[in-house]
Amino acid sequence: MKLLYMQPDINSQEAYLEAVAKSVGCKTKKEIGEFLNPTPTIHNTISSLPDYKKAVICLKDAFRTKKKIVIFGDYDCDGITALVQLMDFLNAITGLEKHSWFIPNRMADSYGLTLSGLKHCIDLYNPQLLICVDCGSNSIDEIDWLKNKGIKCIIIDHHSIVSSDKPHPAAAHLNPKAFDVKNPLIDKLTTMSASGLVFLFCEQYAKDESITNWNRNRSLLLAGLGTLVDLMPLVGINRALLKHSLILVNNEKELEHIPGLVALKNVSGTNKVDSNTYGFQWGPRLNALGRLEDATISVKLLLSKTIKDAKPLAEKCSEANTERKNIQDKILNESIAEARSLMNIHRPKVIIINNKAWHIGVVGIVASKIKEMFNRPTIICGWNKDKSCWIGSGRSVHGFDLGEATNSAVKKGILLKGGGHKMACGLSFDTKHLTELRNWMNDKCHLTEEDFMPSYIVLGNMVDQSEEVWISIYEHLEPFGNGNPKPLLYANGRLMWSDENKTKEGVVWGIKAGFRCEDGSDKLIYFTWKNKEQAITKWQKGYDYQIVLSVNESIKEYPDGKKTYYNWDVRDCESV
């Protein structure tokens, strides 16, 4: 276990906050101020993209000539929230709900803008203008096919680009990563989600064309949800989007504008909505149907006009999420066993596991959990019998650009298809290339065994400040997620007692313990470790440990109202 310290020279709350801001990349006083106190006014730079004006001209022409517009979105939360925002915007401009949308079927159409998906879309809606959100950047042949049919295409996407000798055939390509232009205004957009880019596009278009009946708050709320669930780094514009999305979603009057989210809130039993609600309750429910097969119900949920319409759709999403969990748990247990075997024999830098019995819709979640457990880039693959190929999803660690490695494997001919960003990828390949893929990924990964050791950036020693100060710092730094993790603390202490943490039904979900910290006081500090197996392996009563921990918030209902509690969760510990 490695500890990297952020602790400032001055142990004031302000100094700690500034130390965290610097740790996530803020350098100037202005950047630190924007990180700590993001304003609701987003610094919109999307008009700096070379194709922004092309997209506007193309859309205005479509409105003028009354062309049939169809939005083609991806089947995950980012693609869904981007699509819904754009549908709202088009309807606001035209005053008519005449535009259509299409989400590909995971099993029948595969991932992204595929020929299969396009044919289904055209058969259903016969578009004259196709707007692709969260996909399309690397679908040059497919867009060429559309162009030959006389169908124009606008792309709003954020995925890494596979270099091509062909010029991109889209009428407008709004992907900040598509332009080799050194422009700090464009650089600010390169870490954004598709839903975030769609929000900026709608906002800028509304400002330029004086569109007054577009609901900016509704769009911003959805953009924040898509940003967090798609694991975008929560700094800069992304942090501002999420921060103010959460403010809006906790305002009942604002939330009423999206009945689908009200219904999701009800079925998930949510009280106060925070980043955990987005990431672990709403996001998984919106993603579940797309993972298992078809995400159209998730889109219909967010487009619902009334709670009555939304309620049964939210229930279907919740039921699908329960089914997804059951499938996922089985695959996860099998993957853990396989990963342990690989680590015992080969110790690969990149873990790649495949099984024809595994459902391809949940391999991404499993990859994320295996990555966390072994602290190595991980790709989990299942078999698509309709396409007769392996479908995989990967998650990475800091220091290895998985999206770039995937793109290069496509160019090399190892993969049939693939793409992603630094921390995640999706791919497909033939069985004959499995060994070659493993070798390629491991050769591309230059991390060492020392790099794979668990390391933690800690803010300071828990005993240096009161619990109230640490909680205040925690509250100020929310929302948390990729790029802005929860601040970790450390403590040196002796384990005095340990016992099981159980639910009301008696299910063990972790280990609770009391530690006496070595600061000269007799006070006990109480911790919980959710990973029971790790706790039992590492904890022994009466021994001294260095502990890494984070704070978690929980809300409990009482007859006289709700109360917020904070508990300390152990991330790791080491005997001293």
C-alpha cells in the first residue's frame, strides 16, 4: 500500500480544500475558485469547434425545408440523456412533436452506428437528416452509405478517433477529439460526455437564434446525469454541470419537468439525490434494459409527459435492473476465480477473460469490478452468437490509455471494431485473434508491478481535525466521481474490537470495528469495511494498523423527520 499525501502546511479547512483542488489539476487561483465554487453559468466553448456552424446551417435548412429529422442514440445512459435533450430541443424549435428517435438493439444491431442499426432506423422512419449522438465518429463507411442514399448526418460524439485516410463524410462532426487543432477552448471540451456536448450545443444554438421556449434547466439536469454515469472526469465544465444538475434535481418544482425521473425516484426509494443516487440507483436502472437487449423503454421513460405514464416504465427499468444484477453476480464470481488463476500463473498487465456463456450486456460492469479488485486494466468478453464474434468491454487504471490501445488494435486488424476513451473501451473480435489481442494489450501497457500496487492519495491524518471539520470539507467538495474522488484520510490505530454488520434481515454486508487512534487520547473511532473477506484477512484484534478511509453519508427516516449520518469506511489497511 502506497500513500501519497496532499496535507497542506496550514491545517485550516480552506487549505485542505485548496489542496484537493490542486490534486485534481487546478493550477491557478481562478481554476481553484471555479472548482470549489462552480457557477450555474457554464463557460460554453462549443462554437469554437470547426463544424459548429456547419451543424447549425444543416439544421436550419432542415427546419426550413421541413425535412424528417431522426436522432440516432447509443443505448447507455449518456446516449439516452443526450437523445432526450435533443428531442426536447427540436420540438421546442419547431413547436411540433414530429421528429423521431432510434436506439439500436444490443443483440440485433451491436454497438454504435452499425449498418444493421441504420437499416432498421431507415425502415422505420425514412429520415432525411440523421443526428447521431454518442456514436458515429468512427463509422465512416456507414455514413458514406447514408450519404449515397441522400441522407445527411450530423454527429455529436466524444469517443476517441481511429485515424483514417478518408475525410469524414458527415455534414457536421461535433467531436472535440476529431480536430487536430491546438485551441484551449476546444481542449476544455475533450473530456466531456455526449450528453454534456448536446447541452452546450442546444444552449449555444438557443442563444444565437433567440430560442426562448427551450427548457434549459431540464436539459442541464439530464446532462449532469449522463456526465456522471458515463464516468467523465468531474472537473471544469463537467463538475459545473453535475453540481447544478444535483441542485435542480433536489428542487421539487424543477424535477416535475421530468416525470420520468420523479418515477425513478419513487421506485428506487430515493430521498436526497446525490452523485451516488445518479451512479448507483438511477444510472443502473436506465442502463439495465439497454444492457439486456433494448433501451427504448428507458428513452420513453425520460420523454414521459406525466407521472401516470412514467410509473410503469420506471417499474420495468427497476425489474430489468434486478435481473441484470442476478446475471452480473454469477458472471462476476466466475470472473474472479478466472482472474485469480491468471494472476497466480501469468500475472498479466492487462486481464482479458472470455466465456461464451456470459451475457455481453453486463461485461462492462464486471470489468469495472475486476479492475477495482486487482488494480489492473481489465477486459471481459462474451459471445454474440448472431454476429459469431466476441464482444468485450474494458476498464482501465490511471497510466494506461485503453481507448488508444483499442483504436490501434483496430488499425492493426486484430479487432473487428472498437473504440472508447482513456478509462474504458468496447470491442469485438474473432476467436482466432484472442491470443494476439492479449499480447497486443500487454505489450501496449508499460506499467510496472510497482504501478499496480494499491496507492491512495490521502488528504491528512484523521486525528488532525474534528469529525465535523472533515465532514464540512467533504460536503464542500461534492459531487464526487471520476476525476474528483472522495477525499481519503488515514489513521494509525489499534483494533480493539470487530463484529459483523448485518441488515435487518440478518444478511452480513460488512465488518464494523473500533480503533483506538495513537494520538494520545482514549477515544475510539468506529469504522466499517464493506469487503468482509478483506477485513477478515487483514484485521486481528490487538494489533496496530495504518488505515485508509473515506466518509459516507446516509439518511434515515424518523417520526420527527429525516436525519443525516456519516460513517467512516475502510478502503484498505496495513499492519504496522
